[in-house]
Amino acid sequence: MIKKITHGYGKATRENGKLVYIDESFVGNVIRNEIYCGVMVYGKRKNIKNPKTGKVTTHLRDESEWYRAEGLHEPIISKELFEKAQAIRKKNTYYQPKVYNPTHAAIFSGILVCPECDSPMHGVGGMGKAKLDGKHGGGQYYYSCSRHRRKKGEHKCPYAKGWRQDKIDALMANIITQIASNEEFRKDMKSRLGKAVDTSEFEAQVEALSKQIRNKTKTLKRKSMLIDEFDWDVENADILYDALNTDYMKLHNEVLALESSLSDVKATIKRIENQEVTKDNVLRFILEFGRVYNGLTEVEKKELANRFIEKIEIFHEERDNGSVIKSVTFKFPIKIGGKSLDKLDDNGLTSGNLVETVCLLTHS
């Protein structure tokens, strides 16, 4: 299968300069892509706009909502071969449990970003050297740029430094603990808990779409009755019937489109409400952060970090005052120093304006 599909790959480059060397990721994408067996798939994703920020994000639809079309192009492989490849892939795809230090997790992996290329930094490291008895001595873990070590032909980031995870984790624990202990922050968090989210704009859309669907459905039923009771004895009956049937199908498609839009809006409302519940849980947790943090596992700490923090920027090198963290961007605004902030940076926090958080981004 791979030989048939990848014929001609491996040496040429695209016009945008991106190389097409075959690697594991490329092969994996090829194996599960239905286009090679003659099937075009549409509607995999949909764009959803956040009503508060205006930011548009892309979400993957459920596979039952995808549209598939066959016969639009000549397949490279047969359906039988494609299905056989999927069966093998499913058989070989399974969770591989961690053997060494299974409780360890790189808490800020993917959130910490490279100071050189702004790509995510991921956890690396592990077992350390083996002792004479065959056991490992407990290696060290680091955060390293995901683009520094790339395969042949791909862009490589020059930032080679790896930051010890225990150092970054301790600094971030101090930052979050300091935030959680800030009285202004705590007061603001408590005021947000249980506060109803405003979905009035979407509720209005639901009402408008529902009204259109009701009206068009009534018209659709009338046209359906006209088709059922059509008088074939009238002049130009064929032309009139075709016109009536065309109008019916057009109206039917309009109703389907409206119902799809209604479903999307209702899903958006549900998602906003669920996000608010999730955020409520995170806020409640943050309020208790200083008390419970040390009792959490690294996996639980990582889950909290992914819900609370959008991005962590670091300096290229540790500063004279021990500071490594350049800025922390949060997934929702926090109130500190009389301001509602999405981002806390080193300059703002060490300026002396925010008395209670002056040490947030410096070495504890």
C-alpha cells in the first residue's frame, strides 16, 4: 500500500520549501486517509466563534457528520486493501504503559514555549545510567524545544538548552501559589463562582432559527400535499410537476440547512455552559491550591496546568536575579493590581506596582 502511494516521494521539495521526506507521521497519515481508495471526505471540521472574544477556533466534527463522496477521482489502492490496512493499524495501536517511573509527568509540557522559535517545549529525559545490579539510578528530566531535534530535511531550531523540569516546576508552583494567595485575586474568583454565563445572543439565534424552521416546514407540507394530489390532466403537466418538485426539494434543503445551523448553535450554548462549569471547578481548585498542591500527583498537576494556563514564555538564559519565567498567559483573565489581566510578565510584576505579586516570576 505504502509503496503504491509514496511512489515519487522522498527527494523533491514543495514550492513553499517544505520537504516531503517520508517519516512515521507521513506514513500514519497516508494509511488512514480514505482519499487513496477513491473516497473524498468533506465536513470534517467546523469553525466556532467565541461570543466574548470573537476568536474563531476549528473543531473536529463527529465522524457520523462527515460527508463521503466516491467516484470523483481514480483510486490508487482498492477498498479491500485500505480496510485491511485499517485492521492491521487497529491491532497494532494500543496504549503502551510507562515502565520506568510511571507516576512522572512533564507538568508544563506543550505549555512552555521555546524562547527562540516559539514552538512548544516537551519533556525529555528518563532512567539515567544503569547500576551494577541492573537498576537505574533515577535520571533527570528536562524541557526541550520540540523543533531542536528534527528529522533530516526539516527545519531545526538552534536553541539546544534543556531546562530541568524540577526547576521550572518549582518556579511555576511558586507563581500559582502566589496568585492563589493574592486577596484581590481570591475575591474576584469567589465573585465569579456560580455566576450565570450570558448566552442570550445564542438563545436569540435559536428562537429565530426555530421560527424559520416552523414556517418553512408548514410550507413544505403544503407543497408535499400539492405533489401528492397533482392533477396530471392539466396542460404541460410534466413541466409543472418538475417545477413543483424542484421547489419542494429546494425548500427541503433549506430546512435541512436551518436544522443543521440550529444544532450547531445549541451545541455552542452547551459547550459554553460546560466550559463555565469546568472553569468553575478550576477556580474552586485554585482557591484551595496552596493547601492541596503538594498532595497532588504530577498527572493531576498537569491537568490543572492545561486548564488554567495557555502559555509560559521563558528567557534564553537564567537572569542574575534567578528569574527564568518571562511571562505566563492564562486561559481566562485574572484580577491583580486593580487590573484584569490575561498575561503576567516579568517587567510588570517586578516593577513594584503589584506589591503582593512582586516575586511571581523571580527565583523563589
